[in-house]
Amino acid sequence: MAASVRLLARQLARLSRRNVFSTFSNASCGSGCCWRTPPGRCFSEAAEDRNTHFGFETVSEAEKAKRVYKVFENVAQKYDVMNDAMSLGIHRLWKDILLHAMHPQPGARLLDVAGGTGDIAFRFLDYVHYQQERQKLRAARSSQTPSWQDSSDTYTTDVGPREAKAVVCDINKEMLKVGKQKADSMGITSGLSWVVGDAEELPFDDDHFDIYTIAFGIRNVTRINQALQEALRVLKPGGRFMCLEFSKVTNPVLASLYDTYSFQVIPVLGEVIAGDWKSYQYLVESIRKFPDQEEFKAMIEDAGFCSVQYSNLSAGVVALHSGFKL
């Protein structure tokens, strides 16, 4: 077993480092804490009657929402530690790939849904800050021997871009509390907000954000189609939807190793590290119930997004989907 786990880790790391940006290159198209109460979820009798899956178990939609909330309430304090343990640290590389594919610029407004402990938002703000520093450096170099065009550009951009902002939205208050504590410990004091909200009923106006991200969260949503429609609604025209999620492994040998690791190791790690076997058994099962790459791509297109594409990371252990709002 130990040898299999080490082999899996080496394969995942090697595959993740491959260039996965090519499919995206030709696409056409104050750290405040806001405990905003989202619109109430009204589970009608029809919703109570409709069934869905909670892992491999069949439950009502209302029951799934309650159980998923409880899962993340239970694991919030150990969530980041478990991410490192379960993925052998490779989740950090996957998230870095997401940010490089996103390539956000100064002034961008990000909504990170199911953002929990803030990993994507922190990376977003760091990336934008780096872009700002690069622009300042280029401007300083240009000012030493400015051309007529450089002088004109400097004159017209003296005001500078507006501040980039990230909003972390999650239905679970315990996850947001952990994220807020991380932000405080990192000294992030501006450009970041924390909002309690449901991915299926986002508490934001139409056409409000430049980028919508959801990383390892959409498979836990009860009605994925509704969440995709909400993503489209809150994005500005030209805005980008990006989803990082576990998917279908394409390599048969790796798939066998991955299944063994998932079902025999991850729940054990959950019990040892977080004291919670059942929550991590659900998380493993939820990955197997999530649509594969092509099916999820079709769902994004059906929601109204254009230029929908995806890239496989680590041979399909994770897929990065992207689409634009016209």
C-alpha cells in the first residue's frame, strides 16, 4: 500500500507540472467580515420529494443540503490540514494553475464561491499585487528614456487602476471563520470580504463580478444547474467562470491506484487527523458521483456560457473548466 501511495504521488506531481494552459490560450471570448444573511432557502414540498445523492446514498434535496452543511461544519478546523494530507500537497499546485490560467489584472473583482478558508482569494490578491508591481517596474524603466507614446500613456493613466477586490462566499459560517482567522494572521487588511451565501441563491446584484471561481465545491451543491445559472447572473458581460473540481481519471493504471487510495486511505486520514471518518467517506463518494469532464462542460454550456473548455490536471484527477458570459 505504501508503495502504491508513493507511486500515485509521483505520478500526480509529474502530470500536474505539464503545460495545461494551451486549451485556454485560444478562448474567444478592507478585509472586512460581512455576515450577510442570504435569501432563505425555501424547500417546497416538491423539493422535499425530489431525490438526489449524498455520496452513494439517495436522499431528498433538502436532506442533502443539511448533511453537506454538517460535513463542512465538522471539518472546518482541520480542512486545510486534510487538504494537504489527502492530496499529498498537490492541491496547492492545482490552485496555482487556476490562478495562472485566470491571469487577473489590477482592478479585477473576484467572487470565490464555496471559498471557505480563502485559498483562492489569497492567491488572487497576491497575483494581482504582483501584476501591479510589474507594471510599476515597467513604468519606471520606461520613464528613464520615454518615447512619445510612453509619455502619452503615463499621462492618461496617472489615476491608476481601481483596487482589486475578492469576495469569499460560503454557506458555512464555520469555514468562513477559519478563513477570516487566516486572513488576519497573514495581515490581509484590504480588498477582501467574507459573505455567508448559498451558491444556488447568491446575495449579489446582476452583472457585478469580473471572475467567478468555485474550487472543489460545486460537487457539494444540491442543484448544480441552479448554481451555474447564478454564476452567469452575477458575472458582468465578458466575465469568466472558472471551476476546479475532481473529475474522471483518464489513465486506467492511475485510476486503479487512485480508487484504492481514495477509499482505503482518505477516510482513515480523516479519522486520524480530523476525527471524522464519515465526512471524508462522503467526500470520496461525492467525487465518483460528479459528472465527468464532457458532461460537466455540457452543463456549463446549457447554463448559457460560451467558449467553454477544460483542461485535465494530473491525468484527470482534477479538471479545470472555463467559460465566458457574453
